[in-house]
Amino acid sequence: GADFAPHPENEVAHWRSGYEILKELSIEEAEVCQGSGQEIVWCSSAMLACICKFQDLEVLDGDNGSMVSSSIMGLEQVFIECMVVRVQGTPAPFIAHHRTIMTIFCVTLPFAIINKVGWLLMVPVQTVISFAFLGSEYVSREMDH
């Protein structure tokens, strides 16, 4: 428990950058890794290239290399799914449809509640309900960006 200390190589200060790792690869492998444009993608490509190199040197056997490779590819897949959530916006037809429905609702609401609230409370009730609906639509658009 209390006497446990991580191996010195596992300290964050000792971790090498992706560029340092790329220097150890061949020029072709390094160009392929950097050609992806995303650091996480070329980082995973660099890791897969290192695994291939270890398998060529017989440091890793096929089974262990396959397990590590599938873990790296799974990590890359999770990253891609996170990027889809982060980058993909709301479709424009959905926004137009939603705003049209909200406008129709706010315009027709006074006719639906006229018998319930009377002329005197019509404007305040209409204002509060419209403000709430249009405000929530505005906030949802801001959260989407």
C-alpha cells in the first residue's frame, strides 16, 4: 500500500512526445502518421507502427501484438465517436422546422387561451409563455455551439 511507487519511466515528465517517437520510425511510416492531420490518429498510427516493429524483432508475439493493436484501434474509435459528438452540428432543416413550429405556436396561443384568461391577462400570459419557449430554443442553440 503505502510503500508503492510507480516505475520511474511511468512519470509523466519522462514520457516522450509523439514527435520523438516518430523520429524512430522510417521516413515513410512517419509521413503516413503525420499525413492524417489529427494528432491522436497519427499517435495511434505511430503506436501501431511500433507494435509492428516489435513483432518484426520478435519482442511481441502475434497474440499479444494483436491484443495491443485492437486496444489501440478501440481507443481511436472512441476518439472518433467523441469528435462526431463535438463537431457535428444540428441539421439546418431541423432548425428551420423547429423555429417554424415555435412561431406558429406563439402566434396561435392567444386564440387558444382567450376564453381562459380574458383580455386583461392576455398580453402578460402570452409574453411569459412565448419568452419561456423561445428562450429555451435560444439556449439549446447556444449549447449546440
